[in-house]
Amino acid sequence: MEHTYQYSWIIPFITLPIPMVIGGGLLLFPTATKKFRRMLSFLSVFLLSIVMLFAINLLLQQINRHSIYQSVWSWTINNDFSLEFGFLIDPLTSIMLILITTVGMMVLIYSDNYMSHDKGYLRFFAYMSFFNSSMVGLVSSSNLIQIYFFWELVGMCSYLLIGFWFTRPVVGNACQKAFITNRVGDFGFLLGILGIYWITGSLEFRDLFEIVKNLIHNNKVDLLFVTLCSLLLFSGAIAKSAQFPLHIWLPDAMEGPTPISALIHAATMVAAGVFLVARLLPLFRVIPYIMNFIALIGLVTVLLGATLALAQKDIKKGLAYSTMSQLGYMILALGMGSARSSLFHLITHAYSKALLFLGSGSIIHSMEAIVGYSPHKSQNMGLMGGLTKHVPITKISFLLGTLSLSGIPPFACFWSKDEILSDSWLYSPIFAIIACYTAGLTAFYMFRIYLLTFEGHLNIYFQDYSGKKSSSFYSISLWGKGGSRLIKKTNLFLTFLKINTNKRASFFLKKTYRADLNVRKSSSTFHISYLNNIFFPYPQEANNTMLVPMLVLASFTLFIGFIGSPFNQEEEGLDILSKLLIPSLYFLDQNSKESTDCYQFLTNATFSVSIAFFGIFIASFLYKPVYSSLQNLDFLNLTVKKGFRKILRDKIIYLIYDWSYNRGYIDALYAKSLTSGLRRLAEFTHFFDKQVIDRIINGLGFSSFFLGEGIKYLGGGRISSYLLFYLFSIFIFLFLVVPFYFNF
């Protein structure tokens, strides 16, 4: 064991040669380097697999020996100041290393095919390998300044990967938005680190926790200042984990390649904020009100993310808001003091959400064969539907991830989310009600995504709640029901559809229209033309290089939840996860070592699963074609009066969908208050500089010029005139100034 720990410091540097070789090769020998692209991609996967083996070995050592190892050496020494570089191995590090390496390796294998036709193939693998090195260094850091160093490297990799397709203006705007938003949180994080160092004189975790605890206990520190520093530290987690109010960058980050969304913006980097709060939990626990504030931020994010995911038409942005909501659950659990359940949900969510994003990438990959490379079409769920027959393996994998995230047993997220919901009832009934309500919303919007993507076929629509007879552009699938893979000799040319704005649109036009309520509506007549020698392809299933990582992640989604299952307890009354967390006792709740009451567990599980099934039922009722249409069922007419129906439609349903579709108006608020405000301030500053400051300086210059011009005429060159002027000045001084001075 000691031999393994002794050389564990090399782990962050194992994958580092890949970006160095690719970067140097593309700079010096671009043609030769591109010829070895497959070998370099294989090498990146191979090196990451070595890191994974190291991580598995360290995890087994943690489980068997319950020890914490730390290796520290001095980097900079100057009088009383010493900056150290260290490697810390504890349960939290072991968990994060396993997540980074396993999910990262699956994503790299998946990316080999997904990015195979991209000109930036090698650049993509260089960025990914550098990100993996930075993320491993972050989770294994032993002090705050070292975490901040890798924190910024991870943010830089995120910026580069979001802007990978930088030639598209929308991608440039997305990566800039992510960069600026994270700078706000990271600047606060840096200020918090400096404040904590000023208080404690140390940046090492092993020292500052005890120092702060003793200072607060002995009243030797200003409690308000410590609280402010703690809030600044937490601001870094708010930005990185997309918590309210710094969440606005995450949906726009979906402009990057889908494998990036799976690894960085679903499973690993966005979890770095949760990791930071878990690492600093001993500090936050001794400071009053900080834990309550963390729980409140988590709760607001949980509800906000779920409501904003309700009406998204872009499949990746819907999953992004889902990620935001689930990260809110983790922060909520940490704020409640339930660190074990938070880390448990971090594990289960990482595998489930990575599976969902890779599944969405497979869908987008198949859609691009139909509509070409167009994110507005290939990622638009309104243009999907009826994919079940064409991508069956992707459909099954996506369904498993959907069931897991919805909290359906025995899938992974059920066990962890159920723990958080149970702990929330002990913390606050109000928090628990909101958390349970959001669990129902999660099941609703996840099955909405699934049903709009895979179910349905041509001419299956749902009625508009407004009762209008018009049809939405987004309500028709491109390929319909049945038929051969290629329609030969004839082409089903869908020409024009009537839109409720009296405009017409073709499937092949770039201009699209917003779908009212984002539901399938009653169909309107559309015209069919037949053209010779035009083929209309159907979607295709991805190849094995993309399917195998999805199936591996699906197996994790099925079985990883049992590591924390109450039915998986050993003789000591501990499950595998609790046994792993023993070295860091603050991860365990007071009752975590006691045997679980099966009756209480079944009661809580029945309640949470019932909420999830209710959300699934509502989604199926609204979106699944098997129920025909709302027009045939006429549900609202049978159950409520027309007046209440109008109020329900106009005041509630439209309000919710407009709120969700417009991102809660938060982006618009920031655009008006911050972006426009800063521009107005810049314009005012420019006006003040040009019209006031410059005019004053120029006026002084012109006045000096005219004064000099006027004075030069007084000099005639005659000494007698100069003497007369000199005597006259003395006379004025003696008879006017001197008497006035002596009078006072």
C-alpha cells in the first residue's frame, strides 16, 4: 500500500504528454501528425485507462484499510511564507478519481467515431486529455491555492471545448458567456482564499479547519469576516456547478460537441463545485447560517432548473437544465448536512447523465444524416419522433437513463434521490415539499424528452389548448411511420404547412417558428409532391464504437446504485459507500451507522416513486400518441367549466410554458441590467472623456496659446519701457497691497 501511495503523485501527469505531443506536432509537423491521429487517440485512451487502474487500486486500499494519505513538499519558501504542493488521497478523492477516469474513458472511446469526420479531431483529443489531467489534479489537491490553480485550468479547458467550433458566431458567444460568468464566481473564490489565509495563516486543509474552529470557539476572530470569506469560497462552487444565480452559462455550453457535454458539463467539471463544498464542509459547519444559505441556494436551483427544462425544444438544453436541477439536489443535501447522500447522488447522476448525453449524441448523429449539420434541426425534438424502429439500442439506453433520473427503482438515481428526499423531511417540511414536487417535475420533463424523441409517427398530433385548428411546424416527424429506409424513385416532399400566423414554412427552409406549448397538435392538411430521382434517407443506428460506451454506462446506471442500497449492508451495518467514507467521518450522518428501518425505507420509497409515476403519467397523457389527442378525449371539457378552463389555459399553462421557454426571463434581466447597463456606462464614460476631459485639456492649451500671443505684443524691445512698467508695478504693490496687509 505504501508503495502505491508513494508514487500516486504521478497520477495527474500520466495523460499530460498527449496534449503536449499533439500540440507540438500540429505546430511543427502538421501533416505527419495528422497521419497518426488514430494512434494518438488510442494512446490517449490507453493512458487514461492507466489512471483508472491507479484509481481503482487506491479505492480498494481506502475500503480495506480506512486510511488517509497525504504527500506534501514545499514549492516556495520565503521567511514565514511557505507555498506547498501536495497530493491528498481520501474517500472524496477516490470517488472523484473513479468518476473522472471511467466516464472520461467511455467518452473518449465514443468520441473516436463521433468526431471522426471533424477537421479538429486531434485538437479535440488534446483538449480532452488536458482536461482530464487538470481535473485529476484538482480533486487530488491538498490545499486551497493548488485547487484554485487546477480550477482555472479546468475552466480554460471548458472554454476551449465550448468554443471548439469557433467559426459559428453562436458558439463564440456561448464560450464567452461561460468564461465571463465563471470569472465572477472564480474572483470571489480567490478573494475567499486570501481572506481565509489572512485569518489562519495556512492554506492546507489539515490545518485551516482546526484553526478556524478554535478561533471561533475562543472568540478570537470577527465572525462576520469569517462568514464573508466562506460565502466567497462558496461563490466559486455556485459558478462552476451552475447554481442560481450564476447558472445562465450551462445551457449555452451545449453549443460544444456532445461528448463534451457528457463529460465536462454533466459528469465531472460541473461536479467540481459539489466537490469543493464537500471538501470545505468542516469549515462551513462551524460557521453559523452558512449551511442554511447553501441549502437555500440548492433548493432554489433544484426548482428553477426543473421548471426551465419543461418547454425546451433542444434536447441538449433540456438535459442541461436537468443537470442544473440535479446539482441543486447535491448542494441541497450538503447544506442539510447529508454529505453522504450528496456524494451518493453525485456518483449515480454522473453515470446516468453521461448515458443520456451520449444517447442524445447518437440521436443527433443520426439526425444529421437527414437534415444535414444544423443544430437547430438535428437537436430539435419537435423534428424528431418515431425513432424507435430506427435506433433501438439508443432508445433502450436512453430509456434506462430516463428511468434512473426519474427515480424509478431499481435504477441508480432512485437510491440516492430517495435518500435526499428522506433527509429533507428531517431538515424542513417546506424544503421537503419543494424537493418532492421537483422530483415529480423531473419525471415529467425527462419522459417528455423521451416521448417526443422516440415515440409517435406521422399524422399523430395533439390539440392546442387554445382550441385553434392550426398546426405547428414542430409537430410533424420528418420520416413518419413505417416504410423502407430509402424512398426510391419518388420523394415525399412536404412542401407547405399552415402556421397560426398565416405564414407558410417548408421543412427545407431555414426559418422556423415557435411551437405553442411545445406539444403535438391537431393536424392540418399538407401537400405531397413526388419528384423523381430524389431519395429521403431514414435515421441509422450508431456503430459499435459509439454503442459500446453507451451500453457500459447503461450497466453502471443499472447496478451502481446498489453500493449505497440499505439492502446491501454487511455485518457492521454499513453498505459499501458508508464503509468507504469511514476515514472522513464528517461525510457520515449521525444515524448512518445504524441499521436501516426497512418499513421506513419502503414508506419513503413508495411516496417518492408515486410522485415519479404521477409525473410520468402526465407526460404520457400529453405527449404519447397512444392516447390519440386531447381533442378526442376533450379532457378539460369533461371535468371543468369553460371559465375555469380558460383561466387554466391562459393564466397557468401558458404562463408556465412562457416562463420555461424564455429561461425564466433571467437571461433577459441580465441582458437589460448588466449588459445594457455596462454599455450605457461605457458610452457615458466615453462621452465624458471626449466632451469634458478632452475639452478642458484642449481649452487650457488654446488659452495658453492666446495668452502668449497677447503678451508678446507688450514686448517692444525698449529698456526704458520695461523699466517704466516695472516701477509702475512696484508702485501698485506698495500703495495697495502693503497697507492692506498691515491693517490685518
